[in-house]
Amino acid sequence: MRMADPQQQQQTGDKGQGAAPARQPRRFGRRKVCPFCADKTLYIDYKTPSMLKRFISERGKIVPRRISGVCAQHQRNLQLEIKRARIMAFMPYSSATAD
């Protein structure tokens, strides 16, 4: 197997990997608004698991800010209240399905 000359590689622009894939433009969606900042009557409380379930995935994990749209301050409060609700047995630690 013969190695290509480095100067010849630079001239042709070939790096031996084929053509580069075409880049797709990034799509930026509309910024999500924190529901707790938008509606001041909503408050985060461990005794309301129906409201907290909106911020938990099917697997029982806490949904991150970039997906839920909650601001940093309310995400910290939300995380604390979800953990409290789990300790007080208002919410399960994981999904209800068993393998």
C-alpha cells in the first residue's frame, strides 16, 4: 500500500475520508417561558403531585430546564419539591412499569 505525498494531499484537499456532509442550518425555536414566572398564582409545592408530574419523564426522571422551559430559580425549587414528594410517598421514584 502506497502512502500519498503530504504536499499532494494539501493541494487536492483530499484527506482520505470522502466528501464532507452538507451542513444543515440550525433551527432556533421560540424561547419557552417559565410557567411559574408567567403565572404568579402558580406555586411549587410537594403536596400537589398532579402539578409536579408535568416535570417528570415517563421513566420518573426530572425533566431538564431546556426541555421544560422553567427558569433556573424555579428549576431548583421544582427539583427540591419533587424530591420531597418522593420522600413523603406522594410520587414514585421510578416508573410504575416493571420489567
